Amino acid sequence: MKKLSKISASLLCVALIVTLTAAFVACKDADETTEGKYTMVVPDGAPALATVNLLDEIQKNGSFGDLGEVEIVASNTISTRALGADFAVVPANLAANLYNKGQSVKLLATVTQGNLYVLGVNSAVETLSDLIGKRVFSIGQGSVPDFIFQTLLANEGIVYEQGDKAQAGKVTITYVADGSGVMSQLVQAKSSGEEAIGVIAEPAASNAFSKAGAVELFDLQQLWKEYTGSETTGYPQAVLIAKTSVCEEDPDFVAALLQKMSENGAFIIENSDKVSGILVKAYPQTSLNTALSSTTLARCNCNLVQADAAKDDYQEMLRAILAINPAAIGGKLPDDGLYYSSNK
């Protein structure tokens, strides 16, 4: 019996070794399949539109080169989630803020060139000065939509402040969480016959045209062009950043990614009927879960401009933010180290 026990013990040891070896090999193979894969995070909402053709490629083929994942996340988590990813689409001011706070990141491109509009219900407003004495509901407190609107008001010498009631001699801004908050105010005003005005982004703006009977009062991209004297319409609203290490170690992939994303603007217009489905598959909770027309998508201005070409417009927008809330960009204009150049 003792001899049999020794044999059994030996067989058990051999079996255990084989099992552990197989497990090790399996783990090694699993690691090898993901080794070198990059990740990207993108906030839900209009910025996610900048990655639709990437999402489509990954959903069909499992990856785009060494990019194994594009993850859409809740917009209020992007500032922290971006730190753990190789690539990220972030609000334009956040890129400068991260860099100025010592994060090793590069701005690769601007990917959204502004999608903000001022809509009205039962309103006869024709100029920004006509907003004086009125209450304006607005998205984006402390972010790019807020800074753009405030800068345009200030440029006209219009006094504004946050509040919940209209006041004589100034524009009262009432902040809401997102486009649905502006929408509810417009719908309510339409049913009651009262006036309501709101700053809202596409694609929610187009939804407001149909559901609330709203009309467009101002295209903030056009007003910004007039304010800056720029040859281009709009401003950097969302940007693509990457870890500096990835840019230095794999410039070929960075170039391929920029090329792919530069094709996205045309892709979403030509495949407008597929856009929502692609986004829902990536992130079932997405706010972009309804059909989007090519007209609406065109108004989202999802056109990529690489850092070299976008730098002047980006800095112009940062200067406006610096005058309103320096902390939003880390207290100063970032130096040239922020901007990625394929020529370096």
C-alpha cells in the first residue's frame, strides 16, 4: 500500500506540473495577444463622434493595428480616465490643464471644431445685446461651451452673471447638467407660450428643433470666427491627446491613427444611418442612441486638424479661457512641448 501511495503521489505531482505548465503557457499566450495593444478613452456625447470609424473598424476586426480598444466613458469621468489610457479624446482645456500640471502628454490634433448654438422659443432676439435682461440656460459650466459664450458676451461689453432669475442690465446664465436640461426648458416654454433661450450643443440642438419647435438664434462658431478674425469657422472644442512615451516610441502608429481619424468626418456623413448603432454597441448607455441625420452630423463639426495646423486657433481659445478662469487650463498657456509634430 505504501508503494502504491508513492506511485500515486508521483503521478499526482506529474499531473500538477503538467497542469501548472499548461496554465503558465495559456497565461503567456494571453499576455502575448494583448502585449503592445494601446487603449483609448472618449467621453460620451458629441466628442465620441470623432471615433466612429475607429469603433467600426475595431468592432469588425478586433483592433485597429495596435489599438485594441476604444472605450466610451461617462463625460464626467474623462479627466481621470484619460490618465490611464494611451490615447484620449478630451475637452480642449483639459489637455492644457493636464500638461501644465506635469502630465507627460502630447496634443495630437483637434477633433471637434465647435458644435454650439443658441436656440430660442417664443423669442425675438436678433443680436447678443438683445439677451440683456434675459435668462439663458446653458450647458458646460466651467468648460469650453461656457468660456466661449462668456467671451463673446464680454467682447460686446455685455455684463453677465450666474443666477436663477432674469435681471435688468445683464444676462443671467442658469447652468444645467446637459442638453436635456436645456431641452426641457425649451419644451416647457413652447407649451406655456413663454420665452426660453438656451446654449446647447449638437446633436441635441437638432432634437430641440423638432421636439420644442426651437429656432436658432446664434451659431457660436460663426460668432467666434468674427471675434477672432480667423479664416476658419469654429474653435477647438475637443482634442486628441496621447502619452508622450507612445508618441516617441511608435510614431508610425501615431501617424496611422491620425490618418484614420482624419477620415472620420466624411465617414460619419456617408454612413449616418450606422453611426448610432456603432456607438450603442460600444456603449449601450450612450446619449447618442437615436438616428442622426447627415445634416445634424455635419453641424457637429467632427473634423480632425493636426496639432501643427491647429496650434494658433487652439492658443487663441486658451487665451480666452485664461482671461476668465486661469485654473481651467492650469494657470498659464502651455509651452510648445504640448504640441506633437510628426516632423520632429
